[in-house]
Amino acid sequence: MRSRWVLLTSVALAVSAPLFAAHQVRAEDKVSLETIPKAARDAIMAQAGADKVTKVEEKQEKGATVYEAKVEKAKGGSYEIKVDAAGKLLKKD
């Protein structure tokens, strides 16, 4: 009886683990500007203008990859730019 319970539990975990992993939200990954898609890189650089991009993170949001860049203003202060992989501006603040 105990071995049957262990077997059923093992099978249930084996079947459900991939489903659970597929729905987990991936933590943000720090990436370099040079490694992201060209469209995303070009959009970030165009939005930043003369300001300096200091950090870029790759994130998964609603099943899509987005890139969030931290930008330091030339005269002090900072803001963030968020674009999708195709270079569409999602947020700038």
C-alpha cells in the first residue's frame, strides 16, 4: 500500500512539474546592450539620445520578452526605457 502511494505521488509530481515551470515568471536577467535584438537596441539608443545607458535587463511579461534600460541623464537624474523585442516603446519614465 505504501509503495503504491509513493508511486502515485511520484507520477503526479513528474506530470505537474513541467506545467508549473512553464507558468513561473522568470526573474529579470541583466544583459548587455550589445546582446539584445537590434530593433530593441536601436529603440533604446534612440530614446536615450545623448544620455548614458547604464543597465539593461531582459524580462518576461505576459509571455513576451521585454528589455528595460536604466538611463542616466547628462545633467543628473535617471529614467527607464522599456521596449519589446521588436523595438516598440512600452514605457519611458
